Amino acid sequence: MDEVGFKGKTAIVTGSATGIGAAIATGLGRGGANVVVNFTKSEREAYDTAEAVGAAGGHAIVVQGDVACDADCRRIAQSAMEKWGGIDILVNNAGTTKFAPHADLDALSEADFHKLYGVNVIGAYQMVRAAIVGLKASGAGSIVNISSVAGVFGIGSSVAYAATKGALNTMTLSLARALAPLVRVNAVCPGFVRTRWFPDAFGQETADRFADEHRKTLPLDRVAEPGDIADVALFFAGQASRHVTGEMLLVDGGLHLSVGPSGFR
């Protein structure tokens, strides 16, 4: 991938204080991009990411905002416009979940569904709407939605989470049609990634054990790191994918190859 193509480009990466978002922001920085690092609560980590963007060769500002709030989305986009005069790339990475067994229908409430949809689906839509003027004016605007294999196979941390990622995938297709030819819209669908989500929910020991068990199910015999997902997101963000839109790429170590007549083996 030619990261030099990001020099002078302006990107917004939502939820980029840690994990996949931080890796994407830093990768954009290596290509010389101007990056809006967004966070909701992790302020210290957001400034660490901004520092990493600068050290990598880019420029960054930090903007707090919850994508579930439309006013915050508009402020995030406006911050990019005021600082750098445009928006070329939007990465909808902000996401949330609630861990709940799929068979336990009492484990999720109406409020849980509303919260997950508010961030994972509505938040992404609101960010597109807030940034669309800049993206269209770019001449090579690119939107990258960070989705999940959960939205393809109905697996993952909860039924609500899988449903939101399925909706995000459908929205990727709808927006790719609606915004062409001025703006491309694609989605990255990771499998399990070694981030802080699992350790925060279940503790490090349990997370490590799950990761090792998961690794054994993957044809590529390795668990993804944030950088693995970031590399694919950067491909979609840049001109190497200039003839690609409406694509959903599974980045799951080959997990989908385990699907048989009875489902996942």
C-alpha cells in the first residue's frame, strides 16, 4: 500500500483513542495525513494517539464527541473543516457492545438495543451526514466503516451487536450507491481482534485463554492485532482502492472457511 498518497489529506477517525482506531490514525499519520482523533471518554489515550500520529509524520487534533449525538458529529466534522479546510477520509470506527449469550433472550433490554444502534449504526450515519460536504468536495472522498463478521454470520458478543453490524453492512451498500461517483463507501469486517474489549469485560486471563482457543479454529493460525485491520482500512481509504465501492471485506484469519452445512464447526 502506498501510504504516501495520504500526504495533505484530512481524515476523521472516530473512536481512535485505542485499539483499531488508534492503529488506523497512526497509519494515516505515516502517510502524512491530517487526522482528527476522536474519543468519548478515553482522553489520555486520545492524546497519546495524537502524539503517535505526529511522531509518524502526520498532524493531529483531538476532538471529544459521542457519535450517538448528532451535534457532536457536526462539531467533529466542523473541527476538521476549520483546521484544514476539508475532509477527504471518514473512518467510522467508534463502536460499542454488550456481552450476552445469544440464547439468553432476557440478557438484552430495549435500552441495550437502543444504545448499540445509537453508536454503531446511527452514529456512523450521522458522521457521514456531518462530513458529506467536505467528502464530496474532496474529489476522492472515501468512507470506511469498521464493521464485523458478526454482521455477516450472526455471531459475536451479543445478538444486538450482530444486528447492528448487519445494519452497518447494509448501510454501506446503500450509501455506496447514493454517494457515487463522488464518494466511495466500503466496510472492513474483522473477526476477533486482540484489543482491550475482552480483557476489560472478562479479565486478562480469560481473554488470553479465549484468544488461544479462537486461534486454533483459524486456518491462518494467528489472532488479529489492531494493525492487521488498520492495513485493510488504509487500503480502502487510499487511492489503491479507487475503483472499489460497496465492498465488505472479511478480515478474519479465514474464520469464514469453517462454515459448513451445520454452521461453524
